[in-house]
Amino acid sequence: MKKNIFLSTRKLIGFYVLLFGLIILFKIIFLKEFKIQYIFLMIIFIISLDLTIRGFIKKKRRKLLIPGTFFLLSSIFFIIYFTLKELINYSIIHWWPIIGIFGGLSLIIYYIKSKEKSEAIIVPGFFLIFLGSILVLFTSKILNFGFRYFLVFLIPGLIILLGIYLIFAKEIKYLKKYFDKNNKK
């Protein structure tokens, strides 16, 4: 008999509600020492870690990888940012595009772990990483030319890439089936 290593959904929600209540109680008791932003980020970290682990282990729950890894990476980023805020010269105004990169990474992780290898997952993942990286370069003033100038070239470039994909999509799927068929032999 296979033993279930996870709590039931009801018990898990009960655990989260209990944790939230204890945190509110500690905030009331230790008003100044207990910063609410760290508490909130730790709750998000715990829940997203649970979602990510469930997504990796259970095949039926693979879609939990997308929100799990996104919120896991985001909570780690904000915990590090708030901890080192005084040492970092840049404010959150310069680092906000990293959140888009986390979204792209979560889509790519889902694509890698899922059985269905769909372009509808991987293409937006790479696009979010690309766009987030470019926006980080703009907001941190590493790229000095105007963002409008970048957009003027980005939009035709995306249209060209979409056209190339639409032209060769059938051939790419044929090659994929061909190589999968030959690898099984």
C-alpha cells in the first residue's frame, strides 16, 4: 500500500490558517520587533515551496509548478532585497523587471517537467525572460538609448520571428516526430 506523504487539502489549509493566526498574534504582542513584510514573505515562501514540491512530485499536479516557482523565486528575491536594502544602491524601481524573469523561468520549468511539450508554454517563457532582462538593463541605466527606440525594433523583430515560426512550424514538428521515432528503435 502506497503511503501518502502529503497532508489532505483541508488539513493543509488548516495549517496555513493556524500559521497566519499565530503570526498576527506575534505581531500584536511584539509590535515593533516583528516586521510584517518579512512575515508575509515567509508565508508566501512556505506556501509556494509546498506548491513547487507538489508540482515536482505529483504528475497530476504539474501545473502547480507555475505559481509555485514564480512565488517561490519572488519571495526569495524580496526577502533578500528587504534584508540588504541599505547596502544596495538601487531601489525597487530599478529591480522590478526581475519579477517578469521569474514568470518566464516558472514557465520554462513547467515546460521541462511536463509531458506535453507545447510551444504555448516555452515561447512566452523565453519572451518574458528576454523582456525582463532588457527592462532591467533600461531601469538600471546600463542601456542609455530610449525605450521607444528599442520598441521600434522589437515589434518588427517579433513579427519576423512569428512569421518564421509559422512558415517552419510543420517542418519542426515533422523533424521532432522523426527523431523521436528513430530514438525509440
